[in-house]
Amino acid sequence: MSRKRAYRSKVRILADMLRTIQAEGEDGAGPTKILYAANLSHDRLTQYIEELIEKELIKELIDGDNRSYFLTQKGREFLIEYRKIERLSQAFGIDV
């Protein structure tokens, strides 16, 4: 018997990525950490990272061959508001 895979919206995926970055704190999160935590393919990770940088929700620090990502103030504010939306939708039994 196969298990039906739950659909995740793009917003939920982006929020998962932001939460992963936030959880790493001041050290930032590397791409591999984000990839595994958000359960993404490399192509989708790259696409979403670019979008988050473009929207100024995260910033990228490159040190030689190493890349780290950090939340911006705007990214922290997004997560606060997203959590409010999650709580509200759960209260009404709606998945976001």
C-alpha cells in the first residue's frame, strides 16, 4: 500500500527554509543543511534560495568555497507573520 504524499505549498517550503536558517543562529545555514531540512532537490533549492535573496528575506555570505545563509530582519518578520497564519488556519482546520 502506498502512502499519499502531502502537498506542500511554495510558501510552506519557503517558510521551512527560513526556519532552518533561523535555527542555525548566528552561524548561518549552509545549502546542504537547508536542502535536507526542507526536503528539496538541488535545483529547487537553488531556485528558492535565489528568490529569497531577491526578496531580501535572506542574505548570502560566501567565504571561499563555503556559502552560508542568514535571515534578514525582513525574513524574521515574515516568519512571525507566517506563524500567525498557521495558527489561524489550524484553528479552522485548514492546511496552509
